[in-house]
Amino acid sequence: MAERFFNWLDRRWYLFLVWGCVGLQALVFLWFREESYLTVQDNLDLFVAHFQVLNHWDGWFVRDAVMPMLGGIDRNSLAGEWNLYNLLFILLPPFAAYLTGYFLKILLAVFSFTLLAKEIYREQYGWYRGLAWAVGLCYGILPLFPAYGLCFASIPLAVFLLRKLYGKEPFGRAGRSWRWWYAALFGYPFLSYFSYFGFFLLAYLVCAVAILSVRDKKFCGRLAAAAAVLAAGYVCFENRLFLQMLFSDEVTIRSTMVDADLDVMGVLGQIRESFLTPVFHAASDHLPLVLPVCALFLLWRVAELGRKGELRKLFRDGFLWVIGLILFNCLVYGLYFCGPFRNLFEALVPPLKGFQFNRTVFFNPFLWYAAFFLVLKYLYDGGKRWTARLANLLACAAAAVILLTPAVYNEFYWTCYHQAYRAVKHTEVNLLNYREYYSEELFGEILGDIGYDGAYAAGYGLNPAVLEYNGVATLDGYLGLYPQSYKEEFTKLILPAYERVAEWRTYYGEWGARAYLYAGSGESIYNPYRNQPLSDTHLYIDADQFRRMGGRYLFSRYELTGMREMGFTLRGVYTHPRSPYTVYLYETG
């Protein structure tokens, strides 16, 4: 009886794993809904707020418009419409759109990973189906940058399409189905993003054309055409980005951003770190299990082939090539921090000055789990039941490691952790959940009370993303590409704090993406915390510059001193039972 059960489980284990993980996460997020703890950094304080700016101010599908954030920016500086993730925020309420994108990422990763495995192994795929589903799930639940989660998840799909186009069948056969594959490749950017992935996919594709043309002793025309089609797709789907990048002569903050210049040991340290530990935005969670499994397999494989005198076979092993690509991406990541190398790149390609070409490392999460799949496949190929079951167990363990690792974007873990803490300790945690962070009901009351008419404002202790999400026009904001001239005007606004605290001169002066009103005490006051004390309640800004820039309102979490002398009056103090904020609203004429 037990043997029959285990045989039945051997055939269906991956279905329990995949739908169990998806169902468990769905249960948690649907139960807690907007009381879920979603990552704020580079997420709720960035893209979700930007999408709401476009929703509030009718910014979708328009040209030559100005969006009222950062004092008024070109519409083309924000996200485009022709991307699946962005489209969700056009069609759905923001929280529903966020959750839909979260689960679409998981399903797309499983689908694209299994599709690629089926293309590679064809008749043998049935034997590896469970592994493909399970490792695809692991890739899908990785805590990757949420706004580009679908982009990460679709990488195996891009490889699948390119393999189809490189196939050996003549173009004239099979009803000329190759045309449909080119059409699919043209549409692929709907799931991707050029600056994070597209540029590098095209670069890899050009390299593949050169290598395969030499190896096959004839020009690889199909992939060359694929590169042209894919490039055309990116230009079409991301036309706003290309208009800004290629046809705008406006100087942006990218021209003054200062990148780290490390010595040889520092560069080697970055290479080592990117190989061993998760890189921000692309956490592969491979160190606890996947890396040791791959390392042990490589050592065993080298020893086995060495014993047989067949070490040359190692260089034809797909596993070694995948590890080689990981190392290459880590090498590029490290070289980005080498000033001479980075300057050479910018000199050769001037339009890409300030472009972070070290994002090649964003492909490593997929490569790590592709390597992991190859190791588990080898266990399956051993032909023994216990090795196959060991592979299944390792796949399940990898999924458990990912779900239970407290990584930055592991929102399932943090929601479970903080809700459990609340239930056990009978107290609120300091971190704010989604509803508390944006506090829509509180801001609805404030804006209704003052008859808000679209006047520009700024936040102090309140992240400008909170104001933007609630339909307030802001002088401050967070954006990685806005005019350098506005940065100079904003620097005049915050000059008293800027001159007082050296950290702000480095943080804002050498980067500048977060244009915030900084505390003159040097304290960070924009964390998503319930309790955020401030030792010095004086506002260190140039009030006259605030008015010259069109500012009227200041939304503050703190009761500030010396405001009357600066020309501000306290318009009101606002609270709401479902919000952690006490908002002091100041107004100036």
C-alpha cells in the first residue's frame, strides 16, 4: 500500500508543490488584502505611485503632457502603456493590479520554464515534466523587483522563441510557421523592459550570431533577423523611452550622477559578492541550497570525468556553460565599478552615458535555476528511484528556502511574519502595511476639507509617493531621470539642510533621484514606520524658493517650529482611526 502511494506521489508531486505554493500565497494575500506588508523601497515609493499619478492626471495614452510631480515633468519620463504589468494598473484598482502582477509572475515563470524544457528535451520531456514545473515555480517565487517581475519571469520564453527561430527546418516547410515565431518575438517586449533586459538580450543575440556564424561556417541569418525584429519590437512598445533617450537634448540628472570607482580589490570584491549573495532587485536566494548543490555536482563531475580521462567532455557540458555565463555576468557587474572601463563604454556609446550596464547580473537568477535544473536532471538520468526522489526533495527544499528567506521583496514572508507578530504580541508592528502607508481615507478627508485644486505641495516625513498616490501635485518625488535644471532648483530649496549635513550633499548631490526635503538633524524621516521620532523640528528649507517654485502646501508628520517666520500658517491637524499618521498641513501664500 505504501509503495503504491509513493508511486502515485512520484507522478503528481510537482502539482501539489506548485498549486500548494500558489494557493498558500493566494490565501494569505486575499485574507489580509490591503493589510499585507508590501515592500516600500523602490516599489510603493516609486512605480505604484507613478502609476497613480498617471491615473489621477489622465496621463495614459497622451502625448506632450506634463505630469504634476517634481514640479512638472514630461509625460515621456514615466512608464509607457504597452507593457502588461503597467496595463494592469490602467485596468484595475492599484492593489488588485499589484496582486494580479504578483501571481502572473509566478504562472508566467512556470509556463515559460516548462515551455523551454519541452522545446529542448522534446520526446523526453515527459520524464522531466515534474522537475520543469518545480524549478519553474522556484524561479517564479523568487523575491525579484516587483515592477519587473514579469520581465524576469519571461526570460525563458525569450530563449524558447530564439531556439524556435534557430531551428534546422527550412523556412518553406511547416506552413511557414516561422513567420508566427517572428511575430511572437516582435510582441515579446510587451512582457519585458529595454533598459533592464532588452539591451542585454540584443547584445547576447548579436554575440550569438557572430559565434554561430563562425561555428556553422555560414551567416546565421535567422538570428540576425531575430535581432532586428526584437529591436523593432522594443522601439514600438517602448517608444516613449526611445524618444527620451535618442531624440531629447535635455540634460538629465544622469549626467551628474557619480558612480563608485573601486580599486582592483574592490572590483574583485564586487564580483565575488554578486556570485555568492543576492544582488538588490535580483535576489536569487541561491546561497543556502542551489549554490552548494551546483558546486558539489561540478566537483563530482570533474572527478568522474578525470577518472575516466575524459575531462574534455566537461567543456561540452551545458551545465558548465550556464555556470560560465553566471561568472561572465558577475565579471561585468564588477567591472562597472572600474572607472576606466566604465568611461570607455560611455565613450564608445555616448547615448548610454549613465546607463547601468552591470544589469547583466539580472539574468543570473534564471541561470542559477537553469543550472539547478540540470543537476536534478542528472539525478533523474541515473535511472534509480531513490535518486529521482532525491531530486524531487531538493526541488521542494529550494521552494521552501525561497518562501522562508526574509529577503527585501519577499512580501509573503513579511506579511506572515508581521501578522503573526500582531496576533501573538497583541500589538502593532512598527512597519506600515499597504493601507496604512498610503492612508487614502485620511488624505481624502484632508483634500476635501481644503477644497484641493491641484496646487503644488511637498511632504516632510511623509514620502512624496504618499501624496502622489492620493492625487496631490508635488515639488518633490523619486525618479531616476528628470531634468538637471530642476535638480539645481530643488538644491536651492533644500540648501539649508544640504549645507548643514554632509550626508545629504553626497546622497542627493551625487545621485539625486530622491528629491526630498531632508532633515537638518541628518536623521532619515521617510521610512515606512509607525513611530519615527525627530530630534530637531525646525524645517531647513528656503521658504522663498518654495514659493518661487509654485509650492503652496506642506504636508508634515511633525509639528514644526519657526513656520510663521518662514511665511507658513498651520491650516489644520488631521488624523484618522485607520491611519498611523498625524498630518500637520501648512500653507503659504
